[in-house]
Amino acid sequence: MNEELTKLIYDNEKLIYSFMKDYNKYIDKEDLYQVGVIGLINAYKNYKEEKGVKFSTYAYLYIQGEIKKYIRENRTFKINKDVNVLCNQIKKAKNILEQKLMKEPSIKDLAEFLELTESQIEFALGIQQPVKSAEKPIMNDGKEVTLYDVISSNENVSNIDIICLKEELSKLNSHDKRILQERYYNGRTQSEVANILGISQVKVSREEKKVLQKLRNNMVA
């Protein structure tokens, strides 16, 4: 490894460790660290300043993405007793909160109820069910699209465009995130989302259009 990459890793180790703390109870620390380094190096190779995104923000999302990809796709790590306990706790919490809230609880709801981080909840849910990304096609109104397709007319989507989209998504409030998650990650219809959230289909449609327009405006700003 050359000096430049060695310095890069040394300067950004805290960023890698910040992700590891939520998962190292369940997955080998060395494996997590290596995956985080891969994400950091990929960020370094693809980073451009043209969009005005700070490298730390860019790297953060790459490291996060690489670790979550590892959790979703690489089942070589042992699902230990702690993971099984966590999954069972979440299952029970979902049942309790569904009755209490009269709707499907969000990741934030589960995290607050169990006094865990949202990353830990996402990890456990990811073990049980893969999560679709902003770049993965879904069926929407009979057409195969990605979330990026919906908010952009640009046919040449670059890595940095996706990173910028993810950064803007992270700024949304939990309600707006939930609508997009159900519509573009879980592929639900507006009527299905309305039933989950306990609001009308018309309101879902109006709020979805509003948040998509907000993303469009921020992406071109």
C-alpha cells in the first residue's frame, strides 16, 4: 500500500470506527474494519469536488454503503446468539408498537422503544430481509424505475449524483423518509402506504410529490 493510501486510512480511521461500534458485537471486528477500508478507498478513487460535497461526507456514505452491502450480501459471518436475541427483541417490539401506534412502527420507533441505535435496528432487519437501494430498479405505476429516475431527467447518472441524492435523503424528516422508503424501496402503492401511515391516498400522493420536488430542487441547487 502506498504512502498516500496509508495516510488516507490513518486520517479517516475514526470515521470507520464510528460505523463499527454498532456492529462489532455481532460481526468480527477485523472483517468490519477491512470492509470499511474498502469503502474509504472506493470513496477516494471516485471523489470529485465538482458537486461541492466534502470528502468526509462522501467517504461517510461510501463506508456506510460498503458495510451495509457486506451485511446484506455476505452471509459468511456467523449469526451469533446476540444477533438472534436482537432479532427476537425487534420482532416482539414490532408487535407491541403496532398495537400501540395502530400502524407499522418505523426504525426510529423501534430504536427508541428498545433503546438501541437506528443502525442496530437496520442491521437486524437487514439480516432478515435485503434492502433495495436508490439505484436498484423497482416497479412504480407499471414502469421499472429507480428513485433517481423519478427526481432527475439526467440519463447519465454518476456515482457522485447518487451520493448527493443519498445526502439529501438523509436530511429529510422521518415522515418523508418513510413515504419514500415504502414507495421506492419497498415498492408499495400509494394506497398501501396510506393504510400503513393511517392517512388518505390523496394525502400520500400530495406529500410524495412535495418531497420529490424538494429533492429535485436541492439536487440542482
